[in-house]
Amino acid sequence: MRVTVWNEFVHERRDEEVRKIYPQGIHAVLGDFLQKEGFSVRFALLEQPEHGLTEEVLAQTDVLIWWGHIAHQEVEDEVAERVTRRILSGMGFIALHASQKAKVFKRLMGTSCGLKWREAGEKERLWVVEPGHPICQGLPEHFELEQEEMYGEPFEIPPPESVVFLSWFPGGEVFRSGCTFTRGAGKIFYFQPGHETYPTYYHPVVQKVICNAVRWAAPSGGPAPTYGNHNPLERI
Ligand code: ZN
């Protein structure tokens, strides 16, 4: 399984508080536990030519993980379009935390993906609401992150095919924190935890969710579709 981890890699270099938690970048921590799980991992960064997402890299990617927050607008439209086309043709896509506002995710959803948010270091409790889903394999019924950014409903997305996790925050809000979609042949998972000032991606259950999601989102190997004018298979 070939995983590409894309990171805008801006906060970790600008902000001392973030650098203390992710000194090599959020992508390095994600890549570390994915490699330990046995996945083949490569990294792609905003600063690279074509943001590291050339046709060649995408052709060699089974699942793309995306972490973006403050630099969504710096992603070139041409690259966003290329990534979107590759997802439609079967590459899995995992959008983490604020990547709900990434160009690629918004194209796939067709909505604003707006939500409520608050940075108050409050606890988040995530409930598994679809225990039979492959992403929930081996998880506890619920788990807690000591500090996370609150994301609250309503979350302006099309109705997900599965709501895998539902989160509760002490301020009273709830949020659909794990949602799945299919677009074309591509499987998509949105997972909300992962604000850059908290050590979320070191949490073993969070790591398990992301590893499970990679396996779930991998291409199924189905036939490549053809479109347009079509000759009949039978005499008509
Ligand atoms: Zn955040």
C-alpha cells in the first residue's frame, strides 16, 4: 500500500508552540506511525514544485492524506484539479482536521464545508457510531482527546454515506467528526481531530483510526469506467 502524506508545513516553521509538538512537521509524525504499520510512505509539501503532487507521484499513490489549514488558497487550481481527477479514478483520500476547507475537499463535496470552531483547549470525546465499519476495527466504544479545537454543527457537507464518529465537546456542541463519501471510484474519509497546537497525532487510537482508514480507502481494483458514445454489445 502506497501512501502519500501531504502537508502545507507552515505552522510548524512559524510558530514555536507548534514546533515543540511537531519539530519535523505534522507529516513526519503521520509518516512515522504509517510506516510502522507497514505502509510505504512518501511526503509531499506545499513548497515543492507542483506541491509535490505531480502526475507521476499521484499515479504511484493508493491513498493520499491531506493536512492543510492556513494556506489552502496557495494550492494551485491546476494541482487541485489533478488530485480531484485522480480521486475520481480510484485513489483514496483522507482529509484531516481543517482540510475540510481545502480546495480538493470542497470540490469533492460541492458545499462550503463551513462549521463552528473554538480554540479553548477543551476535551473532545469521540463516540463510535458505526461499530461495524472497517475504520472502527479494534477501537474502543469511545475515546477522549484531552485537548482539541472544538468543531461544531452544523457542518455544511452533503449527507455522508457513513457517519463513523460523533464528537462531544464540554461547551455543549456536537460534531460529525468522522464521515465517509464515495466520488467516482474514490473513497473519501474526513477525520476532524488534529489541531496543530495539540499532540493529537501521537494518540494511539487516533493513529489506529488513520491506519484503518488507509486500508479502507485503498483502491478496490474495480474496472476503469468508459464514458461517451458506445457501440452496442448485441445486434439491435
Ligand atoms: Zn485547527
